[in-house]
Amino acid sequence: MDLIWIVQVMAGIVEWDQWMFLSINGWENAFLDQIVPLYRHKLFWIPFYVFIVSFLVKNFPKNGLWMVLFAVITIGISDTASSQWIKKSVQRLRPCNDNTISKQVELRVRCGGGYSFTSSHATNHTALAFYLIILFQGMRKWWGWLLILWALSVGWSQIYVGVHYPLDVLAGSVLGAVIGTMLAWLYQTRFTLD
């Protein structure tokens, strides 16, 4: 392959990513401006996490604690892969810190000093969603769609508030889906849903 062609393709992808970011981040909606910063905050989801833990422990007395442990391991691996390995290797600036675009960013939360690629919010939430989806794949299908919608909406919120590009979220979601699926598969090779 011609190196110039590869550089042009990469430049086109970055240009598209910035355009898509500005399209999403540039929405002006007073209601979303108030809700989305809270929605993306990790403390906002504590009641949901407590519900998941309670549901697993109560409904699966034999292996519920193992399910919870595997969920914690899933999030630990996804967060480490995103925050420690990929972000530190790629070192992509957040849109709010990138001088080529920062003046156009509608920043709705504090701009972190860390790197942007991949979005750890997207990675972690998608990993948990896919872990639960694969674990309970024989049960109500609409639960799976709700979990995917939840994970995608958390990822989208990162773009809306101005701290991640769409490709950061997309890559984080793919990474999370792979990790969540692998951990659910690992759980299923060792334990049952009893």
C-alpha cells in the first residue's frame, strides 16, 4: 500500500471524527445541559449497580457472589485496558485539550488531563452490559437491548459534554463488548446460572 494513501485515509478519518464530534457536542439543549453531566457521572449509577448486585445475590444464591466477582473483574480489566494500556500508548488529546478544536468545544464538565482514546466510560459500561447480556442470553431479550442502549447512551454523553471524540467512544464500546463477552464466557466455563 502507498504510504501517502494511508496518511490521507487517516487524515480523512480524523477530520470526520472532529466533524461528528462538533455536530453532537454543538447541540444546544438546556434540559440536556443539566441532565447529561449528571448522567455520565459514576456516582449517578450507584443505585443501578446496587440493584445488579442485589439481583444476582438474591436470585442466584449458589453462584450469585461469583457472578458479582466476575462483573467486578470485567470492569477492572476493561478499565485497565482502556485507561492504562491504550490511552497511555495512543496518547490522543481530548477534544477540550486539543488546540486544533478546543475553541469550538462546548465544555459541559471539567476537562480531564488524561488522554482521550479510548473512552473508559464507554469501555466499562459496555463491558458490564455485554457481560450481563451473554450471561443471561437465554432470558428476556429486551433486557439485552436496554443494556446496549444504556451503554451507548453513556458513551454518547461523553461526546455531548465535550471530553471524547466519537471514535474514542466507538473503540471503547468495541473493546468493552469483547472484554464483557470473554469474561461471561469464562464464567460459563466454570459456573452455571443456578
